Amino acid sequence: MKKLIALLTFLIFIINSSEIRAQDEDNPWQISFGTNAVDVEADTNTSINEFFNVDGSWNVSKSPISMFSVSKYVGGNLSFGVGASFNSIKNYATGRELPGVTNDYFSIDAMLKYDLSEFLSVKVLGATFEPFVGVGPGWTSFSNQDGLTANLSLGINYWLTETFGVVAMSEYKHNLTDLDQSLMLDEGGTMRWSLMFVIKFGKSE
């Protein structure tokens, strides 16, 4: 958690001295890489304040690079991408018996992203941020269970240069597969939080 806070502090320092200058039409391809935190207690019954119980519910990845994605701008403020992430789970759903359970967590996801910055710009301390929303399917493997998920994402970009920036994103991953209740460890849903560096490329001459 200390490493994540240090990274956030560094990014805020950079953000306060930069201006937004990038556009998807000029650089249609985008790759992202960074870290993620997973909350396997999250479901439709979780209260808002419980989503932000960092010490009790979040599982912050031990690796500084534990999430990757690639996407392409397709027009009309829309981008399509695929990504993968991994984590190690220590905070489990409340009340579950966990003898012999592995804590490895993997996911592969697709997302159709809609950029909201044309209609909604967010300015903080003189810096302009680009919000976006996304939807798409995913596949998650955790311990002895795996299954499909329906994902809803909300995030915000900040561009440090024309092609380099940072993105913060939160995603709710709802289980679609009818899992064995004796094996289910996440109570039907998962929240994933991520902080990543972003690089755009593919600019036409």
C-alpha cells in the first residue's frame, strides 16, 4: 500500500506541472500498464463506504506492473480494447472457510470505452482530466473456480504529453457463470481498481 501511495504522490506532482495535449484521432492505438487492487467482497449489497475499505477489503498487487491492456480508437469517441491482470488475494469474502485455497487471481477482459471529455471535462488545480465509461465481458480465474463476468468501468485519463499519460480506473465485475456455492469466494462480484501509465501511438504522417 505504501508503494501505491508513493506512486500516486509522484503522479500528482507531474500532473500539477503538465497540460493536456493528446487526441485519439491522431494516435489511435493505446497501450496501458500498471498496478491493480482487487476487492472480492464487493457485490450489489455492498455499501458505498465499504467499497473504499482499503485496509480491510483491497488486495493490492505485489507487482508494480500487474495489469496490461491494448486498445484502438474506432471513431465517435469509442475505443475497443482487451487486457489482462493478475493479483494475490489475502482479504476474502466475509465468513468463508478457506483451507487449502490458493490466492492466485487472474482475469482477461474486453472493453468498449466511450470518452466523455467532449461533453464533460474535469478540472482540478488547473489540470484537465478526461473521464470515460466502459462496458464489456471478462473471464476470471480464482482458486478452483473460473467464469464469465459482465464489467462496468469508470475512469479518468490525464495526458502528460501528446502521447504519454496516466489513467485511474474502477471496475465492477459481476459474475455471470453459475458457480458452485461451496467454492465461491467472492460473493458474486468483484471490484478492481487500477492505476496505469498510458502510451498512444500510430499517428499518421
